[in-house]
Amino acid sequence: MSDPRLRLWARTLVAYSVDVQPGQRVAITGGVAAAPLLTAVQRAVLERGGHPVLVPSLPDIEANLIAHGDDAQLAYISPVDRFAREEADALINVLAETNTRSLAGVDPERQRVRRTARSPLLEATMRRTAEGAYKWVLTLFPTDAYAQDADMATPEYAEFVYAACKLDAPDPAEAWKAQAAEQQRLIDWLAGKSELHLRGEGTDLRLSVAGRTWINADGARNFPDGELFTGPVEDSAEGRVRFSFPVVTQGREIGDIRLKFERGQVVDAAAARNEEFLIQTLDTDPGARRLGEFAFGTNFDIQRFTKNILFDEKIGGTVHMAVGAGYPDTGSVNQSAVHWDMICDLRRGGEVDVDGQPFMRDGRFVV
Amino acid sequence: MSDPRLRLWARTLVAYSVDVQPGQRVAITGGVAAAPLLTAVQRAVLERGGHPVLVPSLPDIEANLIAHGDDAQLAYISPVDRFAREEADALINVLAETNTRSLAGVDPERQRVRRTARSPLLEATMRRTAEGAYKWVLTLFPTDAYAQDADMATPEYAEFVYAACKLDAPDPAEAWKAQAAEQQRLIDWLAGKSELHLRGEGTDLRLSVAGRTWINADGARNFPDGELFTGPVEDSAEGRVRFSFPVVTQGREIGDIRLKFERGQVVDAAAARNEEFLIQTLDTDPGARRLGEFAFGTNFDIQRFTKNILFDEKIGGTVHMAVGAGYPDTGSVNQSAVHWDMICDLRRGGEVDVDGQPFMRDGRFVV
């Protein structure tokens, strides 16, 4: 791929998203299918005076480990993974799966064991991010596999990715700053308010964000980005929520998820497909039954559901929430080895009120 | 590549070459073009109870660094490289270039700077190997690029690689043990002897191996293997040597190399092609002008020169010697950031005497 946007993409990740400084050690992780972008990112890090540390990954390796590893092997965290999460100054992580179902045949219990073993890495990421000692950004390279999940041809899907990332703009960083300004306007309105009330098809949920911080997700951590997120008060969620889109994770598609919350905890969970896997995930640890994140999607360059959470959760006019680990910089104190985002499409007949005032109607912000 | 010899290859590297023990951390490095072998090696390490740590590398990354890095960037050694060389219990390294000339346009002086920066890794490898704290093996995956250098079609070249590695044998480990027994017979004869005298076309060289140890290269460190090597007494080489095959390294082909030695040191060096690069390499450091290795090739399954040192130096009936770093377990004390092997084909009219007795005639051992 010699698309000139590739170099623009790399430079935007390096200079805008993680703002690499001279001398910083920058881990560059991702599937080898993203080789053109990984290589462009290396060049961009070199241009900024940083030390690029390439950590490409091959397909099947993690699946092999989970399927065939013994207890000690499943518990083992490699020094390479530790470096990327616990030591590097920054991480640029490029999703580039060549088969999104490579974990389909793997025992969920073994996946849970592996996820739990890796949870210190997730904790380190969150802690170091909150301390300002670490910057990371997650992006996605348009592989055949992702295009297939999106029901699109690969070149068409690549255009979708570029548009969502604002890489068609003359200066993507400026375009993201403009997006951030609009998001800040919404955050300023939300500041100091407490109670959110969602209503939609199969959904009637209240939760509190009292004292919590809304984060302006402006392309610094996710690329594409476009959301406002916070950590709900851990014991506040009450009611029911029905998620509009399936969750696709770890080789499985979990469809039509419905959760019932009491005092912040999931007390009932159902799904039309892979329900058992949903429940096993919620049983990973106590934090996996509580919300770690609540967010509004604000990227109106993403209109269609493509079965990939990095894009789906940003769809302008949707909300999403995650069970499991929260981000400490939001004020969340929820800890878990899980962080599962699920999306409610509120573009048709959905409503969100904040402290009794209308905030979103039919997917449009009304403040 | 679903060739059943692939799994056999992986298992032989893991169980025979580096003899992985439960709990050991095994770095698996190599170009991503070798993905099928790297993945098979991961499985084989898991089967033995080890911890496989995959470190695949993308083409162009090292070339980009050397071409574009500033001084600090050229001097930087990544924690991933440190792990593989300084911390892991074992290393399985798979050469898998997709273009053997990827460094062709890079300034040799910058290559020298980079090589010098990396020399502590080479020293750590040699020191830890001598201490018995580290096992490593180097193999080569048959890419189009290597086949092209060998003037062969890729499937034909793959068969050449399999044959050289004894992977057509029902039990490759047993075949290597038989090879090792024959090599040991030669080493037993050489034990206690001192002076080697080589004569061939353009070559009349004497050197001493007094007090040095001959190593039986039996597939444990190189795969394929098949040589007896030692470290010459550092100030002993006297005379002239003309190397039969070009050296292909770092994107360059250095042809018709002739060296003159006095008291162990290269005092005159010439080449028909890339002579300047040869001389720059010899000037890397003082050790680069002395021999670190002298060896006999004993793999008679390799008959043809394929422009790849891993195979060429093993050709049955050749000798090779390396300027630069020696292996401490041979008794060599030569230190350098360089280790360049060069080959003398003695199969037509060549002679090697040891302490005045005939040892090799026309490429055949006569003891």
C-alpha cells in the first residue's frame, strides 16, 4: 500500500496522538498484516527523535498459547509484553487481524485464565496513563478480515477507515482539534451534573456520574476517536439495557445482549447468541459485573456498524458502556481483568436526559 | 507451507538443537516471511513446557534505522533485543530475508556505527554461551530472496535446504548424531596438534591452534551444521589466502577477497568488488584484522555455493575462517564487533597439512 495517506496516518499518530518526544522509547505493536503502517510509524518516530521498538505479532500465536499452554505457560507474561505496557514511554498499537475468529474454537475458561494472567498489564496501562507517565494510541489497519466483518470489499473498507480517521482532511491533526472543541462544548455542559437517564428500545437505565470526570476523546488514545467518556459511580446503575449491536470479541459474536442492573451490579444477563460466553466473562471477577465506562459516540463520519468496537463505539448518536475495568482518570475505581464495550444505538427514538434536562434526542445532541 | 518436514524441523530445533527444558524462556526471532516455521517452533516449545517469546521482524526496519537514525538512535539497543540475547535461556533465530540487498544503499560508516553499538549483544551471546547459561541456534527459511541468490527456483531451493538440514531423514536428530560421531573422529585426530598449513590457488597460509579447542558443530548452534571449528592463536597467522567465494553481507557482495597476514594481523587486503567496504569492515576495531575462527566444512549434503554463509561454510571439503570476534569456548580471546566468515574451496587441488601430516587432500579428509 503506497497510499500517501499512510505516511500522514503514521505522522498523525506519532506527532498528534502520542506526541513523541526526543529520546522516548516507543513500542510499536500490531499484526504483521499492518507492515506498511508499522514501518511508516517507525519512520515517523525516527523523524521525531524517538526510539522505535517494533513488536510485530504473527497470527495464531496467542490462540496457540491459549489452546495448548499448560497452567504455567498460560500464566506467563513475556518481557516483550511487559516492556510495551510497563516500561515504554509510549505505545502505538495497530490492530491487524487476518481472521477475527482465530479464537473461535478455544475454550472460554482457558481464555479467562489467560485474560486474568494478563490483567496486571492492563492495570499498568491504566495506572501509568493516569500518572501521565505513558501515552498510548490504538488504531486499526484495514485487513481483509475486518472488511469481511463489515460486509465490505477491502478497498471500500479502507476508504471507510480513512474517512473515520479524518485522514482525507488536509491536516488530520487540525480536524481532530476541531472535533475536540465540539466535544469540549458538550463536556462543559455536562460538568457538575449527576444523573443520566437513558431510554430506548428495551432500555430504561439510570446511572450517576456525580463527581466523575468526562474525558474528551480526541484522537489521542483511539484512532479514529470521537467520544466523551467517564466512569459511572460503581453502585449507581439501575434498570435495564438492551444493546443494539453484537459484541465481537475473542473469536466470538455475542448477539442481542440484555443486562439488568441493581445497585450498579449486573444481576441478570441474556444474549441471543453465545450467552454462556457472556456469563463466563461477567463471572471473571467481581468488577466484571459493574460498569467501568459510560460514553457518548460523537464521530459523525462513522455511520454504519462494522462489527468492530473501535469504530462502532464512536458512531455519532450512539452511547456505549463497558463492564469491567474503568479508567482511573475518569474517577472510576472499578478494577477487573475485563473491559467489554457494548453499544446502544439511540438514533431512532432514543433519549438521554441529564439531571432531568434533554441532552440527546434521536442521536442528536440538543444542548 | 504445510510440508510435514516443517513440524519435524521445529521439533528438531527445540528438542535436539537447544534442548528446551520446562520453564525456560525461549526467544524466537526471525523475519515474518518465516511465519510458518516460527509458528511451528512456538508449538514445539509449548510441547516441551518452555515459554516461547516470539520476536518476529519486518523487512526494512533495521535498514530504515541505519539510513535515517541520528547518533542516539543508532546507538540505541532495544529491550527486546536485550531480552533475546542477554536474558532469555535460549534463542531460536530464523533467517528469512525477502531481499538480501535491503542494506545495499546504506552508508557503510553508518553500518559500522550500528554494528559497534550492537557489539555488546554479540559479546553477551558468546559469554553466556561459554558459561553454559544460554543456548542458541540459527536456521534459515527458504525465501524467494535466498533462492534467487542461489540461482534456483524457490521449491528447488527449499529441497536443497531440507536436504542440507537432514530433514529428509526419518529422524533428523539421529542423522545429526551420526554426523557428529564422524566429526569427533577428526577432532580426536587433531587433538594436541598445533600447526595448520593450507595450500591452494592463491593461498599459502600457516596458523597455530596450539592449546585451542576444536568444537564439534553438530546442529546445536547452526542448522544446517557440519563443521569443526576453533579459534586460531591470535598472532599466529602468516601468509596469503585467496577466498574462493564472494562474501554476501549487509546488502553487498564482496568478490575475490585476498588477505595477507603477518603475525596474525591482516596487513594487506584486496577485493575485486566492494574493496572499500572490506577495508572499512577490517578497520572497525583492532580485533577485526585478526582471525577469530578457523574451520573445516564437513557437510557433504551441501555441494553447491548458494551465496549464503550459513550453508556455504559447511560445504564438505572447504575451509573457512572469520576475521573478528572469536568464540571463547574455543580458547579464542579475540574481541571485535565484526565476525565475517570467508571460504576457501579446497576440493580441486587444495591441501591441508597438520603438524606436517596430510589431513585434507582435494576436499577429502585423509586421516
